[in-house]
Amino acid sequence: MPCLAVIAALTLAPVKLVPYVNGRWDFLISRPSNWVASEPPTNGSGQEWKSPDGKASLSCWGSFNAVPWTFKEVCDQQMERVKEVKGKVTYRKIGKTFAVVSYSYSGREVYERVDFTTGVVSGWSFSAPISQHIEMSKLTERIAKTWKPATKERD
């Protein structure tokens, strides 16, 4: 009969992360190896993955800053998304070229990062049920350490 400690260790072992490099924008993020990719957009702007149970998602994207937006406008748009869902902000940080917001709404938690460079906006978002807060917070931290934003469109 297997030892309970071994079973617990296998059950609680962190999921392996595998790198994803976007072919168009050249940004990099690692995603859980057991998550399922959605159909990518035809323009190659990003990717989304769902957890095996379908309750959590990770998405990443890049685009031209064609409008062009200022960094303040990008930050304002991020907060507009929070307001649209009547979210409660739990964390917010604005750096020189990036903005991060975590918020909760309707039983979900969202972590979103947007990076702003000359001509390019890129980012990623992680969403999961609040009931999975501890596991998903740890996973978000691991994913965040792997993120390398887009700096230009690939040739």
C-alpha cells in the first residue's frame, strides 16, 4: 500500500511549466503543461489556454499601438476593464513601462499585466475561481517570473 506522504506529495506537486514564444510578437510566457490551448487567432496576436477542469484560463497577446495610446491611457483602459465587471482591486502596481492589476468579481480572481513599449502593447491575464486562490496565486507567481514582453513585431 502506498505511503500517504508519497500520495500527498504527488497530488500537491506543482504543475510543470513549458515555454510559449509568440511567433508574431516574440513575447515569451510559460504555461502549465497540462492546460489545453484554445484555437489561436488567425493574425497570430496571442494564445489562450484553459485548465484541465476548464475553470481557469491564461491568455497572452500583443498588438501595435496604432492609435497611438499613451502609457496613461493604457493604464486607464486596464482600470476600465475592472470597472466594467464591477471588480474589486486587490493589488495595483504601475512601473515605468508596465501596469499590473489584480481584482476579483463574481467569484473569480484576475491578474493582468500590460507592457507598453514604443509601438507595441503586450500582456497577459490569468483568471480563476476564488475557491482556487491559494493554488492559483502560487501558479501566477511562477508564470509572472517567466514573462518577457514584446518589444517589436517579428520580421
